[in-house]
Amino acid sequence: MEQTQTVQRDEIDGVPAFTAPGPARVTGALVFGVGVRDETWATLGVTHLIEHLVMGSFPKSHLECNATVDVESTVFHATGRPEAVAAFLTGVCTALADLPTDRLDLEVGILQAENCSGSHPTAAALWAARFRLDGPGLAYAGGGVPEFLDEDTVRAHARRWFVRSNAALVWHGNLPEGLRLPLPDGVAPLRPSPVARPQAGPEWLTGPAVGAGLLLTVRDGLDAATSLTLDVLLERVRDVARHERGLSYHADLVLVDVAAGHREAALLVDAREGQEAEVARLLWQQFEALCAAGPSAEEVAHAVAGFAEFTEGGDDLVLTDLLRAAFCRVFGLPSRTAAESLAAWRTVEPHDVRTAARALRPSALLVLPEGVDPGPLEGIGRRHLCNVVPELPAGTTFRPPLLARLRHPAARTRLVVGDAGLAEQDADGDVHVIPWSEVEAAVAASTGEGVFVVGRNLCGIQVHEEVFGRRAVDAVRARLPRHVWVSAPRPAVEERVPSPQR
Ligand SMILES: [Zn+2]
């Protein structure tokens, strides 16, 4: 039996509400359209910190409640007696309206100790390859762990994003009369669309991934043939990798709705150590096969049957529909229920899947862990994750002292400070360039004179007096605009600066 029309639309205190009758133990959730993509390098972790401050404001209770921050959304949720869940959500709103910042330092310490980015590293590497240090690509720099935040920044972020116009309520079960959602008013925050890096066709790269991943740009999130393509590909990779070759244990699909008409679908496949290249080849070859010949009728039927089984899922399905409706409302996207999607899936033919796969192909990005060589791959070109260029640009050159270069191969580097930007040739001979206009942040060294320059193009260049001399540090400082400097670093910050590739 197909369920439709289970989702009821309502409004509570100006917050759009998506409700459905359900179990006596109700589930309530508040969804906000804010996540790591709405931070900057300097404010990374601020959303996660706000979530911690809010959750930490509740006294201990037996209510089953939690909160999550991912790349595009923040969700507070609880399951239990209706009055208890209502009280929890009201409490979330109250805390968001006036953040309890007295525990700010404590929570920053906790988050730094947890050091949890909240995103799958392979997905983060793929998003960075697509968007560089912008939008979902920020997850690559370690979203979730605050480094440079002060109270004003945290409060400003809460005031801008955790407002009535950027929220939606999900309620599954009996809705109590007295539910209040006293969120602050505020204009619906504008979410700039990150710009995708241009590419001429499918590309592969290495990065801080575990296993292999494939990123594809989906223009119409409601297109059934495209959804089926992703499902069939996932099933193929699971079958071949796990069952036939014993290579991998887990394959998953992560979707991010970047904007209306722009979804990024990441297929993530675990690999046993040493098998990453094989898994990446398999992922690419299966996708190419789907583009060339499409799926079999059996594969399509199997995918549709699997989805049909899911839509019989009772309470889980209702909650899925409610959450999807809430996300779409907050993100400004069209939405439909799983049952409606199933009806669309039933009309898809194998050749539709082939057409959909071919439409995805030009946007394909395949990522492997650093140092892994996939061997020859057909139909896909190589590129670097960050901005590697053929040769050093013109400018003033600085080198480590001769003795250091002779003793330490790692010191065989060259720094160029030019009119166009900052460049470094690393010990491997690769040249990294950060145009001055693309500097995202500058972090002062914690000891001695130095600066770590972070590029939006994912390059990171360390300039320290002990390596390149004081003159080099001064030359770089003179070029850096004031606004890129983040506040004074905490001790040992340099070891913690996540990712941007050297
Ligand atoms: Zn680089």
C-alpha cells in the first residue's frame, strides 16, 4: 500500500510545521538551514559550538534528545512524552534567543578534544575539489572544531542563522496544544551559492580520503532517472566490491543540496588497506559501463523493488517524509514524499538511466587517498586538489639556509613573494600558488615570527623566520590585507591547523 498525504502543513509561532499522526512516544525536531557551509575558515566550528551551548543548557533528564550539525543543516530532536518533547524544543528556542555563553571556553575545549569534523573525510575532499574552500568545501578544513572564536562572533552567527524564518518543525505523533517556539525574528538569511571549479570533463585526484569516492553534480534532485542511476551504481559497486572481490565493506551515498537546481551526490566506498586503488578503478569502471550501456532491466526492477519495500516502512517512512519536507522548506527546494518518488521511479526505463548517467559524467570527480596510484584510467584526466602550477611565478625568492637544505631534504623549498601572489615550491618539486586576492586567512605563528597563509584555492603556505628568514616573513606580512588575519592563536595552533595542502 502506498501512503500519500500523511504530511500535514501547519505553522506554530511563525515556524512552518510538518506534522503527522504517529506513535504515543512522539518525535519532535527543529531543523535550521545552517551548517558548516555557512561558516568561514576563521569561524569554522561556530555552528557546532552553538549547538553544544544549547544542548549543555538543559539539566540532566531521561528524555532521549540530541542534535546534529552537518555541512548544510542543524537539527535538534527528541523522542518521548509529548509534553517533554515540547518542553525540550521550547528550551532550544529560548537558549538560541539568548545564548548561554558562560560555558563558551569549556565547550570550545571539549570540541577541540573531540576533534570531530562531522563530515566523512572522503566527502569533504570531494566537496573541496568541487568548491575549494567555499560552501561544502569548508568541511575539508575541519568544520566542527572551533579555533579562533570569540563571544561576539558566536552571538552574531546565532542571531543571523537561528531565526524563525530559517527554521522548520517536524512533529510525528500527537501535537500538544501548548507547544511554543519562541525563536528570534530575523530576515531569512541569504545563502550564497558556492561556485564550482570549472572542469573540462571527468577528473581524478588524490586527497585526504579514506577509500574512494565519486562526486556527481545533479541538476534536478526530483529526476527519477537520476536517482535510479545513483541507486544502481551504488548497488553495482556493493555487489562487485563486496561480494565478488571481497574488497570493501561499505558503500554509501551522501547528498548535499547546494542550491535550487544544484545537488551534489557523493558515492563513498570503503576499502581495505592497500585496496584503495582497486576500489577506485572499480567505481570508475562501473560508472563508465553505466554511461556506455545503461543498466539491465533486472537492475532497474531490483532498484524499484528495493525502494517500494522502503515505502512500506511505517513510522520510519513517515518521519523520513516529514524531515525531507522540513529540509526542503528551509532550503527553498521543491519536495515530494517517498511514495510520490516511487511512482516516478516506476516509469523509468533502462535507457533513461543511461541518458541520466551520461548527463552526470562531465561533472565526475574521483578521489583516492594521497599517495595512491590508480594506474591507467580510461576517460578521466588527472588533476591536483589544490592549486599546483607548472613553475614558480616572478618575484622575490627566499630559500632556507644552505646548511639546512643540505641536511634536510624537506628544507629544499623555495618561496616567492610576487605582485600576483605567494608561491612555494615544496620538497617534491610541486609549486603551490596563492594569489593575494584568494587569501582566506592568515594565522600568526605561535612561536617566533611567522605566518601560515591559507588560500581559498586549498593551498596553505607556512612562512617562518626559522626557515625562510625574517625578511621573507616581513615581505609576506606587508602584502596581506588586514581583514585576513584571524585573532591571536591559541598555543600549538600550527600543529592543529587542519588540512589545506602544503
Ligand atoms: Zn597547494
